[in-house]
Amino acid sequence: MRYWKTPSSLLAAISITISCTLSALWLLAGTVMAETMVETMAGTMAETGAQTTLKPYQALYSIKVRGFSADMEQTLSKNNQQQWQLSSYASVLFADIKESATFSEVNNQITPLSYNYANQLSSKKNSQLVFNPEQQTVFDGLHSQKDLPLPKNSYDRLSFQAQLYLDVINSADFTEKTYHLVDRNELKTYQVSKLAEETIATPLGTFNALKLKQSRSEGDGYTLIWLAKDWDYFLLRIERITEDKKGYQLNLKSAIVDGKRLTAKE
């Protein structure tokens, strides 16, 4: 198990950073970090003409906050029920921070089913969400007193990440979209908009990237997101910008997508 000798005063900041990174797409916490490529599903899905752009992957990211660093692992895979599971893991000192979501996907539309967040450094932020797609509600077993009604385009912090990938890769010209994000027993609204296309350097190398901005009208900052254009918009970087300058940065270190190792420009 990895560990870092980090001053205790920074542990909470690092743990919050990891959580935010997962949602921002992924933020707020993304990474969201779901890789996608177009393919036709086998079996019943293929017979109905449905398609998916999701692909299984394993990725390693570095997180930098206030001069300190940690690593975060993330995987996307299918479980025995043929549902997608997106999971993230990090270790700070001897404490584990885990986040996972289960969701289904039909015709590039994500339906969240469950979400769990467990942080040994800050248990108050733990969450256990159970979604009811038929009733369009969600319940947090650790914080809720009653079901929370959900509008269209509502997700947990990880299924949101997957849906954003699908929207970007399947749009001829993605410009802007609104998403609702369940944060324990609250619902928050975010706007994600396209800013530019540029070349960026990461620990893995240089990539052509699509740059996005994620923000809230009530928020005190915003998040920048870079996706690899030549690798079906795989997540390369997340940078949180805040007025108090307590932001952070996440960068891709390595990734294997559908059995293929992701490589930089030559």
C-alpha cells in the first residue's frame, strides 16, 4: 500500500481534492475518468441497434495540492450483471479513500444505480446513494431523511463523469450542457462549456486536447478539464481554480484503454 508523509493539517485538503477530482469531470469533486470509443454492443443491445462508446480502462493520475502529491487509481469495468462500475482509489498515510459507482448505459445515456464514497480521514463526507430510476429519486443511507426527487440529467459524481464523456464524444460540436449532481442529500447544478483546443504536456507526454470549463452560478471558483482528442477524449488533466488559491491539479500518468496502452504524440 502506498503512503505519503504528509502534515496532518493537509490531509483533509488532499482527501477533498481526491473526491473533487473524481467528480469533476469530474469535479467536485470528475474523472469523472471514463474512456470511450465507438462500438456496437453484442447480444440484445446489438439486435436493437443500440450503441455504446464506453470502454473498460485502468488509469493512474497524480494529484498536486499545496505543494504535496499523491496518486489516484481509477478503473472502469463491467460487473456480473453487465452493469458498468467506475471506481477510484487513493491512499494517504495509512488511510484509504475509495469511491465507486454502478450504472447502466443504453444508447449513450447513463442511468445511475448506486454510489459509495468512503474516506477514513473525513467520515462526515462519506456517502451511500441508492437511485430509483423508475421513481426518479435517490436516497443517501448515511444522510437522507427521505427520498430526493431528481430532474432529468441527474447523476452521482462518477456517473456524471461517464455521461459527460459520452456527450462530448457523440456530439458533432459540443458547446455547453447543464448537469445535476447529487452530493449526499443535496442537488447541485453545473454548466460544462467548451473553451478551446490546445496542446498540453502531462507526465505521460504531449497531447492534443479539448479544453472544457465546469462551473456553478453559486460557486466561488471553476474547474478546467482537458481531454485527449486523439484518444477518444480520455481525461488528461483537471485543474481547480479558486479565489483563495487553494485549488489543485490532477494529471494523467498512465492508462490502458480496452487493452491498449495510451501513448503521447511522437
